[in-house]
Amino acid sequence: MTVATIYIDGKLRQANPKQNLLHACLSLGYDLPYFCWHPALGSVGACRQCAVKQFRNEQDTAGKLVMACMTPAAESTRISIVDPEAVAFRAAIIQGLMQNHPHDCPVCDEGGECHLQDMTVMTGHRSRVYSFGKRTFRNQYLGPLVNHEMNRCIQCQRCVRFYREYAGGDDLNAFHLRDTIYFGRHEDGVLENEFSGNLVEICPTGVFTDATLKRHYTRKWDLQMAPSICVHCGLGCNTTVGERYGTLRRIVNRYNHEVNGYFLCDRGRFGYEFVESNQRIRHPLLNGKAATKSEALERFGTILREGKVLGIGSPRASLEGNFALRTLVGPDRFFAGTSDQELQLLSTMLRILREGPARSPSLNEVEHSDAVFVLGEDITNVAPIMALRLRQAVRQSPIQIAEKLHIPEWLDHSVREAVQEEKGPLYIASPYATKLDDIAAATYCAAPDDLARLGFAVAHAIDPGAPVVTGLLPDLEKMATDIASGLLGGRHPLVVSGTSCGSQSVIEAAAQVAWALCKVGRHAALSFTMPECNSLGLALMEPRPLSEAVSAIKSEPTKTLVVLENDLFRRGPAGAVSSLLKDAHHFVVLDHLDNGTTEAAELVLPAGTYAESDGTIVNNEGRAQRFFQVFDPSTDVQESWRWLREGAIAANSENGAPWQSLDDLTTAMAAEMTVFASIPQVAPPRKAGGKIAREPNRYSGRTAMLANISVHEPKPPNDPDSDLAFSMESGLESAPPSLIPFFWAPGWNSVQATNKFQSEVGGPLRGGDPGIRLIEPSLEAGWQYCSTVPAAFRPQPDEWLLVPIFHIFGSEELSRNAQGIAQLTPLPYVALNPVEASQRGVNAGERIKVSIEGSLFELEVTLRADLPRGVAGLPVGLLPVGGIILPAFCRLAPILTEPSRGAL
């Protein structure tokens, strides 16, 4: 990287000449106030708060005021932050901003972690001289997730810049009337963008706050916090979880340069409330009745002593939980907690990433891709933050227009003015229209087999050595050629696919496109989305198919079945699952929430969620990351692997685990399974004397929290699994990146304190971003093209191909139990093409019968013009159709009293 020499208050400093002076000053550790600037959004010079004095040379003593965020950190630049004129100017700006700001810090949700408070103190503002009436506004209802208090606005423009320009939303705007500006919607209503919750952290004041936190509000300094990983999709976004009085209170973003950067999706930010759901299992259940821990372990040991135990793992359980179960039952009796179809798709993607030449990129690399082909995925609803990154990726190619005009990338609005509506090549082929279609160069909606055929045709257009696809229509031939041309024109092409279509052919076609690009000399990346937070981690353990467990139980019903953090009724038709559970001689379940599987269990053991346990999960990139418990539950809840360990001890099992701590378990896992050899390095091992406080220095009320039980303050719980302490006391050493419980620095109480922990603002954390990659592409040229191209889809006269439709709110199992998310979850429906529905006399809102592989449902009809002919859609994960394996053919019939009308 080129380095520029600049002078700050007479001291020589090294800076990145491609950045502005504000970025440089913050990266060098200087405290310079700002409002409108944000590392992810760039500079617009709206607030004027970052003023500094710039001098022409060493002899210049007068200088001139400039805005640091609008001035490049060029070679030999000389500035002063402490110059009296600059200091006075910044104080005047704060004075103006505070004229209309309310005096409501004590009752403001943002109080104590407010960027405006920090900057006010930093600027030296002490009192207000404005004696007239303040400007006031009416607040809006923006939905169950985000609260609105417009009177606190300082017009920094950050909210609309993020929402409209960065996240692609269009229902939040700046409304002007003479000298008044209002940030909100054109009318009250739920914010429509999937990333609206980021307004809570983007806003430097308390205009937008967490509406879910408001129901159980606690100040930041009174939260006990820990580093964690989001469990609501397969991307592995880093989060900070906060607890008070034994309940989880909120989730905020935890910066990871390579994964989620500064942002979270709304499902990841607000889905945490499932931890406090009334469906939580907090004590053992024996035959449906509450039992003590000792009674449960005694029964568990008795069951295990009878032998012949089968274990079913889970794609939402940690590696440690799955490995403990695998150890208890033996590798030959450890089965996947997914459908056979999903396991096959996961195994295929894993094989492709290991044996092929295309690398699985981080989300940061996804953002810097300049030509993208999405095949068979609804990215916004399946892997939301990847969709947010792709919205930035389409700017990579057009930004060269600004480069030719010598406009720096950080000068945001000038870049956008130069680029106008130009977008880089993004091509989307999916079963139905997606929310990324508005930025796509071309889209194609078709049945999964036709999507795969397009993918194989693109691969052939890139490399004529790839198999030919026969029978393509001329317009599809042209589309394949255009996509190939767009990908070949990129310096960093990317192909994205996944399991959403339930099609092996779609996955193989995506791999074929990426491999063809590699074959012709392009360094292509291949990113697969994963269905759940640890789907890839489970696949790396190579479990046996679930159908083999069904066969084993049916052939020998004396066997015991242990299910780990998994609702089997989501993995297959209800009838088949019920039959499996009844055939087992004993049935034990470890889980967080009450569900159909726990209701059928003989013994239920309360497993800890990510908030109450420690563990490791592997994201879609193949990056292993650790989450840590934020509080010690006062109930019988504990980590699944501890239940399994204690059960093995109670049974005196030969397969019992000697692990005393998480470090012991990860060491044993690394020794037994070579793919996990580096797992112990994901986070530092436990040290005897190390302490990293989960609680901020200002944490209050600890001596009174248990005063109703005892006036003597109890000793904080010991954590045998990490260096995190349940107290305010920390050691002298700074926390390594994977163990940073919260971002705070002197004078920086808001989330902007992240700047103090980065090697460069917007860059990696000091010490490196958390996580270790477990998968790298093959360097050997042993891969071969797939020669099996599916036949074109043919609509059937009396049947529809039912494909899955994904919803960010409702399709994921855990988050839909969160109070705020539940209000946004749609009701079950079947989606039809309007033309086909009209031909059969079906209208939107009517209820019809849907027959799928022996199961019959009554569902409301929704019309979607984007569905191909002969294809219908069913929402994923919504009861009562949650366990149906899609795609599958179905029959539709009206609900009538006259049987003569027959099928549709």
C-alpha cells in the first residue's frame, strides 16, 4: 500500500493517501468529532463537525479551515486539530445542532452510548444559550422493530444514505419544507427494508432506537455482554449479546471485517427474543412432567446403559454438541439431523469446495466482486447480509468511471453523481423474483431444471470444452452468452448458489460456471449459501443419512434414539416422523424450545442457547467461529455437550467423555477428526489467571440484584470454558479479537468506539478478525466437468411443481419465536401464477386443497406473476407445511360442497 507523509499538529504521521483526513486521523488514534461520515458510507460533508486547520507549508501560519472528511490525506498535507479557530468552529457547530435538541438524555434510549453525547463532550460544549421555543415533530410508527423519535434529529443524513443508497430501501426518505427537514416514511407503517434495524446503530442520536429493547430496557453500562455468532442463517455474522437480571435484552453488531462488517439483518438483530420465549424449556421433563436434574440424569444413564443408542445431530447445534453426541453413540450410529435430500446437497457443495479450483469467498470478498451470477437463490431472504454486500458489489465496475475523473472512492455523493444509474454485471436466475432484481442486469425465473440448464449453458459459453446444452431457446442462448461475457469481463467474478432449489443439478451447474472461469484463467469465487447456522459444520462430520436411522429403528425397535437440538417434524412429513418416534424403544431430546419432537420425547433435557453456552459453528465460507455464553442461567439449562457428558458418566459408558471443559472437548475433536485440527485456535485456550470483564466499568446494582435473597453479595460464577469473567474486573492484557465482549474506549461510549479497535478504520481488527478457515480449494487439476444436463421442465396438465419460497421472517425456525419477528411472519399460503389461477377460476384469498406426497393441506391462495407456468410456491418453514420436502409435484383442488367440480 502506498503511504503518504502528513503532519498533524507538527508531528509527522503516515497515512493512506487513498483516504481522507478524518479517516486518517481516526486511524492514527486522534479524537476528531464527526457526525455525517461513516466508514461504510463515505463522505458527504453535511455536518461540518470535523473541521481542522490546513496549512500550505511550514511557513504558513494563517492556514484555512477545511472539513477533514472532504480533504484527501495527500503527501505533505499539514493540518492542526487543536488550532483555536478550528476548535471554536467545531464548538459553534455543536452549539447550532443542540439548539433544537431536547433535554431528554436521562429518558432517551440512546443515553450513555450516544455518539452525539460523546462528540458534545469532546467538543467542550457545556451549556446552551438558545432561549426560544424548540422545533418539534410528530413521531411515526415504524413497526415492531424500530422506534422513532424525530425531535432528537440533527440532520446528519446518515439514515437515508444508509437506507436508500446502501441498503436499497425506498420507503424512508428526507422530506423538506422550507428550512425544515423530516426523516421518516410518507405515512406511518412498518419499515419494509430487511436491514432497517441498522438505523439504530447508524443514527448518531436517539431518533431510531431498538423497539424490542424498549420492552425490557437496560442501559448499556448495566448490560453484561459477550461475543457471539448469529444463529439465524449460515453466514455467521458476529454479534454482541447483552444480558441483565438473567434475561437476554438485546443484540448489536460486533464488527468483523471479513464477515458482516458494520451491519446485521433484522432477523439477526431482533430474532434474539426466542431465548426468552414462553416456549423455552428450562427444566428437565420426564414423560411430560417436570423433573429434577438428578432424576433426569439417573433416567438418562439408565436409558444409555441399555445400549443400542442412535444419535441424530443438528445443523443448528454447535460442533461441540454434535461431536459429543457422535462420541457417545459412535460414528457409525451418528446420523444427520437433516433430510436425505439436504444432506446430499450439503455433501455435494462440500465436495465441490474441497476438490474444485474455485475459492469460497468471505463476505468482504463478495462485496468486492465486480461480476456476479446468482443461480437458484433468493439471497435477501436466505442469506440477507450477503444481499447487502451484493448491493455494494454492483458499484465495483462503475466506480471506474469516477476513477477516470480522479474522484476518490470515499467522496460518496460525487462518485454517485459521476456513476449515475450505472450498475455492474449482476445476473439472477431463480424460481421467482427476488428483492435484488432491481439492481440486476438481467433476471430469469424458471423451474430448477431450467435454471440448471441456463447455468450449464453459461459454462459452455465461457469454456467450449464444457458440455453443450441442447434444445435451448434462442433468447436463453443469448442470455447465456451475455452472462458469460459479463463474468469474463470482471476482474473478480463470483458465482452464488445453494440448497434453496433443492436441486443437485443447480449446484453442479453453478460449480461448472465457476470452474469454467478458472479454466480460462479467471480467479473466480464460488459462494454457497447454507440452510442453517452450522449446516456446513455438520456436513464436515460426515453423518449417515437420516433414512438409515429410520430403517435401523424399524428393524430393531429396542434401540434408543437421542435427538440433539432438532425438531424432526421440520425434516420430513409428520406421518413419517411420528412413526419413527413411536418405533424407538426410548426417545431422548436435548433442545431449547418446546416443539413437536420434544412433546413426543420420554426425556427432555434443557439445552443452552447461544446466550447460555459456548461453542463453535462453521459458516458458509468454511470459517469456524466461537460464541460465548453471556450469563450463567439460574435454571437447569446447560450446554448440550455437558448433558451428554454427564449422561455418559451416569451410564458408566465406555464411550463416555472425559472432557472437563470446552478446551478439553475441542482438543479431543481436533485429535480425532483431522478436518477440525485447527479448531482449538478459533479462540485462545483458557488461562488460569486471565480475566476479561463481561461487564463495563460502570456496571451498577450488582450488590443489590440478589438482595431479596441475601444481603451478602455472592461470588461471581466461575467460567471454566473461557477467559471471560462474570464481573467488572479485567486483567492488564487487552482482549484478543475473538474475546472482545463490547467496544468501548475513553470518550467513545457509542458503537463508533469500533474505530479504536481496528488496524485502520474500516479495516481488520487489531490482531486479526475472528475465525479460522477450514476449507481451501484444491490446487490440483483433478476436477472434471459434470456431463449430466437435466432435461427441460415440462408443465404437467393436472400437477404443479411446488418450489420453496423463503421469507426472512418466518422461514427460520428460532427467530419466528421472537415477539417482534412473529408480528411480521406471513400466514401459510400457496402461490400460483395469475394466468393459470384465472384459467382454473381461482382468486387471490381463496382457500384450496393442496395434496403433496400423501399429505393434504388447506391453504390460502396468493398470486405471483413471477412464478413460471406449471410452478407453484410454498413458504418454507411455516406450519403446517414445515416438514414437506421441496421441490415436489402437487395437486390442487377447490374446497366445495359439490364434489362434481373435481380437481383444478
